[in-house]
Amino acid sequence: MADETSTPPPLPDQPAAQAARSAAPAAAPAAPSAPAADAGLGVDDTGVPRLVGEVDDIGRGFLSALFDITFSTFITRRLASVFYVVGLVAIGIGFIAAFFGGVIGGIRALWWNLGGGISLIVSTVIVAPILAFLAVVVLRFVIEAVVALVAVAENTERTARNTDRV
């Protein structure tokens, strides 16, 4: 339990908005009395940087990025979660089909081959979940690898754009 007689932490010397304005780059003009001027600084009134630029535009312009024939805009990072969910659903459907198909086939096989039917049921109960788990792991690895590759490409492009050419 916290000590009830403890003193609160000391207050900062200046408000966050004032500290953000004083720490902003000199190129960004700011009027100290106008809150709209902070929007140009990329910080809000608490001094926390805003998401501006490509990160801010993740949900915007998807169709224009989709039909960009120059491939200057990447959509892979935007669609990674969609592909993951679709992959999980497909793996789930495949697991259910394989599991019930194997169990039903094992039950059918019990009529003419008792050992074969039991073996099929047991192997289905053991192997199908393991294969489904491995499929989820592989799906995640592949999507993470593609997203990482696209992130490297985006960062390389940003670095090339920001590098001074001599």
C-alpha cells in the first residue's frame, strides 16, 4: 500500500504546450496564443508529437495506392492484418474439415477394420491440431517477413529522400 503521507511530485517549470513550442524547430512559425499554430509543429497541447505524414495517412487514399502503377506507395502494411485474419479463417476451416473428416472416416473404418479405424481417429486427433498450429505459425512468419521487407523498403526510400546529395 502507498504511504498516505507522501508528498505529490513537483510541478514542471512551464506548461507542456510552452515547452513544445520552445523545443520546436526554428523553421516552424508559431504564434504562442493560437492553438491552431501548434498543429504546424506536430505536437498537441500536452507536448506529445502528433502522427504526421505517411503514418497519419494509413487509412487515406487506399484506392489511389491500390491502383498506383508506379508502385511508389506500399499497401502491404495496411493489408497485413486483413491477410492474417483471412489466413486464420482458412486454417480454421481446413482444420475443422480435416478433423471431422478424419474422425468420421475413422468411425466408418471401424466397421471393417477395427485397428485401422482406431488408428485413424487417434492420428487425426493428434496430427490435425499440430498441423493447424504449424500453419498458423508459418502464416505469421510469412506475413511478418513481408511486412518487415516492406518496412525496410519504406525506410530506405525515406532515407534516400532525406539524404543530401552532393
